[in-house]
Amino acid sequence: MVKPGASLKSSLRKSVIGAYRARGRGKNNLWLVTSVKNKTDWILPSDRQFIHWIAHLETNSDVKSFNLAPDPVLSSDDIETRATELDATLVRQNGEVEWHEVKAGKNKNDPKFRSQFLAQAAAASKEHVKYRILDDTDLKPKVKVSLRWLKPIAFANALREHEYTPCRIALTLFLKQKNSGNIKHVLEALPDHDSAVVLGLLAKLAIEGVIELDLEKSTFGLLTFWKYHA
């Protein structure tokens, strides 16, 4: 959030410096990301949280909205009371709320973390939400496809301040009529519209869950297969 009297550039610079210093002795990368789904900028303090954001939040059509800077959650067990800083809270399309913690390694089932997990799971149950820990077992298989999403996310973000309603209507009608195909055929079917705008809208529709983009085998391009969902 930009303070009154501060420019966006200076505010962002201060946020980045604050996040950098908060790493302490850590060597994790910082990622400045812009969410198409939430229309919000975030600073993510690790590669794991970057992959988590792409795969489990931004491009997950089952996720309606999310928060990457939620308030700390208090939990307790027989030993102590903890203030847990969740890495994300999310709301699914069916209204269910979920808490996420991103952990390094493959230790979420380690017995020494069992007490912490049970305390935080109990806190989540009290709030009637689901609590989930994601570690390398969950994140590593998502890395390759997540990185392929960077290109369509960039196209979508390029349209951030504009709706391009006529193009969106024409595109949506074509997608609904054809049901599936590749991006080359979409561009050929809409010659009166700027191809960059069409690509950006395709990416936005994929993030919104209107269509599915197949990025399992190759990056975003003319031969990328799409399928209409809505």
C-alpha cells in the first residue's frame, strides 16, 4: 500500500528493501509479482513461495481469491502458544477458506513438526477452515509448468488497465463455439484484433478458469492447445 505523499516507485523501493532485510542471513531470492487474479502486487521471499503462487493460487481455476500477507494466526499445544505467519490464505470457488504454509525440504510428515502441525490444524478447525502445509513434495513437480506460465501471465498483465471489451466478446464467442483448438487458429479467426491483445485475453481467460491452457509439454505459443470450460 502506498503512503500519502509517497510515489509508487519510492514506496515499492522501501517495500523491497524491507523484504530484503527481513531475510536475515538467508540467501533466498525475492520475487516481485503482479497478480492478474487479485490485481495486486506482492513481494515473495523465496523460490518456493514463487512456485506456490503460480501453481496453487494464480493459475488454479478452483481458487477465487487469495491473500499473500494474512495476519498471524495464534495456535497452542501442551508446550507453547505460537503466532504463525501463514504464507497464504485463499478462498475457493465453492466458498471454502484454506490456510497455506510453504516449507523447505520434505519434512511436513517429520515427527518433530507433528506438535506444531496439530496445534495449527486445531486453530484452523476452530475457524472452520482447512490447513495445509506444502513442501518440496508438492512444489517440485510443479516447477517446470509454473515457469511456462510466466509468459502468459506477462501477456495478461500487459492488459491490466484495459478491458478490451469488443475483443473479449469476439474471442469468448469463438472459444465457446469451437470448444478446443490451438492458439494459431484463434489468431487466424480474429484478424481484426491486435494479436497481442488476443494473447493477453486468452491468458486472462485461462487464469479466470474460462479456458484451460495445456503447458505440460511446451511453453506458451502458437501451437499451445486450449479447451473451453465455462
